[in-house]
Amino acid sequence: MKSVKFIKLLLCGALVLVLAGCGTDTLEEDDDETILTPTTERRVPDYYPNAIGNRWVYQHSDGSQWTREVTRERVLAGRIYRVFDYTPPIEDPQFDYLRVPSYRITPHRVLFFVGDEINRYFETDLRSQLEAIFAEDNTKISVNAVSGNELIFFRIPPTGRWDVLDLKIKGNINFVDFNASTPFEIHFLIKGAVVGSETIQTPAGTFEKTSKIVYDLKITTIVNEEEDTTTTQTDTIWLAPDVGMVKIENDNGTTELIEYELQEDP
């Protein structure tokens, strides 16, 4: 049977790059708000332009490109969301919180709907990965359903520090041949922080007074009541006033805005 320490390393390794940020479903004072489009009375810069028809093209440091466009509205869990269409379509089974299809904007925050993606990953993809790792031990994995529908991407205006994610995953690793079971729990705590304002140069232009946001991830893994905590920095993004996200940096490289087209709000 695998050692407890080895199990903890596998669990962290399988998840640290996948769930880089998905958020609590606690919305505090905005709980019932479904405001979508900033009005002309709003005095703060618009860091997430929201009009249908808005389009952004990004390029990664490896040369690959992707495009997203606001195309329509949809209703999820009783709330109205705007929808991004991506070109090429997102086919990677891993969850990328910077490229989700549905979002909404309230007067105080930008939120992404991620409930479907989270449950699909933890109940299907994670279980398959772990069963493949422990295949020689005739292992069956059970993962409890996950609660949490929205990611708190950033607050409006971007300032301070906030919880992006506070999520606990529980399950069991069942070793059939040994008639034994190892319970595990994974606690994800991700915080976002606005750490400064910078001028950023990209192929799409030079953007002044961008908000630099850093997302820090802390993972606590508990196996058989033995606890292990790792802390790592995940993504840094830059948001430009009246343009949106213009740059992303992480361990996988740099992504920059190379072209964009924005429509006037109705």
C-alpha cells in the first residue's frame, strides 16, 4: 500500500495547477444583484468591459493564440450571466479559471460561474487520475460532491485583498486488495491581492494605471489525520482601465493582449 506521505504528494501534485482559483459562493451584500452593464453614472474606471460584441485576442509566450468574445446572456442558478465564446474552443479537461464561459458583474465585484467545471473535475477527472496512479493496488476512489458556484475574480474597483476560494474536498482511497480505506481531505484557500499600479506594454499597446493582481494558493492536505500544508504563488494578472485583462504571468509563461475590439455600452 502507498505511504501516507506519498499519497499527500500525489494529491497536491494532481491539483495544484488545476484549481488555480475558484470561489466561494458567499456573496455578502451583493447576494441578489444581477447588474450586468456599468452605467454612464459610474465614476470608477471599467476594468472589465461588458458589452456584447467585445473581443480580445491573446498570445502566449509559446506562440499560441486564443480569442474570447462576449456573445450572449444565459441564466444559471437563477442569475443572469454574460457568456464568453472562445476560439479555439476550450478542450483541455483541466480547469483554467481565467478562461471560463460565464460571468456576471455587480457594482462591487466580477464573478465567474464555475460550479459545473469544479464538480466535473473533482467527481470525474480527479477520481480517474488517482485510480490510474494507484492501479496496481486495485484502488477505487470516492470524492464527495463540491459546493461552490462562483469565483470572485476581483472587486470593483480593484483594491485590497479578498478570498477567491475557500473550498474543502473530502474523499476516500479504497484499497480493494487490502480491504482498507484511507480518508483524505484537501482544503484550498486562495486569496487575491492588488499589489500596485503599473504601466504595461503589450503588442496591443501601452496601458497606463493597470491594476496588478497576485493570486496566492495555499493547499492543506489531510490523510489519516496527518496534515501537510504547501503554499505557492499561482498567477499574476494586469487589468487596464476600460480594456480589461492585458497580461498574465505564471509558471507556464506569459500571455499578452495582442488585439481587441470594444463596443459601446447600450
